Amino acid sequence: MAATRLIITAWDLDLAAHAAMEFCGNASSVIGCDAECGIEQFLTESDTPDGRPGIAVLAFAFSRSALETAVTNRVGQNVLTCPTTACYSGLAARDRKDRIRVGGRLRFFGDGFQSSRMIGATRYWRIPVMDGEFLCEDAFGTVQGVGGGNLLICGRSQSEAIAAARCAVRNISDLEDVILPFPSGFVRSGSKVGSKYSRLKASTSHRWCPTLTARTDTALQAGENAVYEIVIDGLTETAVARAMRVGRDAAAGCPGILRVSAGNYGGQLGPYHFHLKRLEEQES
């Protein structure tokens, strides 16, 4: 997947957080959304380009052009509109083909009153708004990211599986270069590729549904009555492997967890394959 990092800053962390959360809205899965997005980390004043509180957000899409459209629309609707915000690229572009235009496309909202300024080799756009101006970097760097790392946490009960999933999410959230795009960081509606209905790209992963064990073939083992999936997107293969290993170990140590597994899609989801027993090798 094409991936980028945005740094959103504001007068205070509350405003930056509102902008970041709105930017990440309806961005759980590219099966039905224009992008997969999530908050990567909170930043202090010493970590941001303008010395204000900020938040780093990662965004992923199937192609660089799709990423450019999604990021521009989301910044325009949810960051530019939020009081006092500014938006910067959090990735350096190796060359021009690795960039997406964001400020360069949003500048037209200035209705001719916008202006640009070069600082070093970087262009910034200044778009007038009612509390001053919205400052946005012209172009954002991108990389080839990795989407779809996953864990399946199988528990004796719903409450125990939720507790384990939350423990795994807390530990993964401390890591850089990865996000968990689903609400709360884990998902109950794991999916498989395809469906009996031709118009659907994906459908419920029936082999992991506890209520279907008597009706169809199942991947569940005795006593596994609730399953939650953690989906991980990362900027590198190493980052995804590390997050999967950290989440695996955290969940496996929780009460009531009978197994930690992962979705196996027969190699249909891309070139990166993560084997739960060999994650440490992929971290190096």
C-alpha cells in the first residue's frame, strides 16, 4: 500500500486531537473506505515543525493517486476547518515521484488570496481563514507501506477476549511506524476474500464465527467462544512484524485466551507474509 505520515499541530493538544480523530474517521478498511488511517503518536512541542503540540497520523491507500485524493479531501474537510491547525509532511520524499500534493491542491480555497513561501527546499502554502491562516506543506512524502498484518485472539468468553485485545492494543500503541485502523484498535467482523454474492469483495470470515461451528466448516477449537482480530498497518515490514510480535505476546499472557492465531489468505493479499512463530526473524 502507498503510505504517508502527517503531522497535525494546533494551539493546544485538544484541538490537534480533534482534527486528527476527524481526519481518521471512516477509515478502517479500504474494502469500503478511501483510506486506512490512524493516530500513530502524540508529539510534544520539541517534536513538531512549528513548536506546538501535535499528533502524527498515518494514512494508507491502494495507490499513490488514491492516497493523494483521500489525504487532500480529509485534510480539507477535517484539518483546515479545525481552529488554529497546521499540517506538515512527516516523511521525506526520496524524489518527486514519491510525493503527493496536499497544500498544493488545497490552496485554491484561498480564492486567490493564498500565498506560498519557500523555506529551504520546502514550499508551504498560507491559506487565509477567519482566525488567521492555515499553513500546509505543499507536498507530502510517501513510501510503500504494508497493510493487513493481523492477529486473531481466541478466548473462552467475550469479556476475556476483549480484555486481551485491549492489552495487545495498549502495547502495540506504544510503537512507532504502525497504526491500528479499526475503532478501539480491534475488530469483531473479520473478513475473508470474496463472497457468495458477486458484488461483494469481502464477507464474514465464517470459519472464525462461534455461532456457525455447527453449520459449516470451522477453524475454531473447543472452548473458543469469542474471537477478535487486530489489524496492523505499518510503514515497513519490520514495523508490522514487531507490532504483531508485541501484540501476540501481550494477548497470549491474558486469562482465558486459548490461542492467538492469524488470518491465512493463501498469499492473495500481497507479497508480505508474516508467520507467527517467526516474527522475531522479520524484525531484524
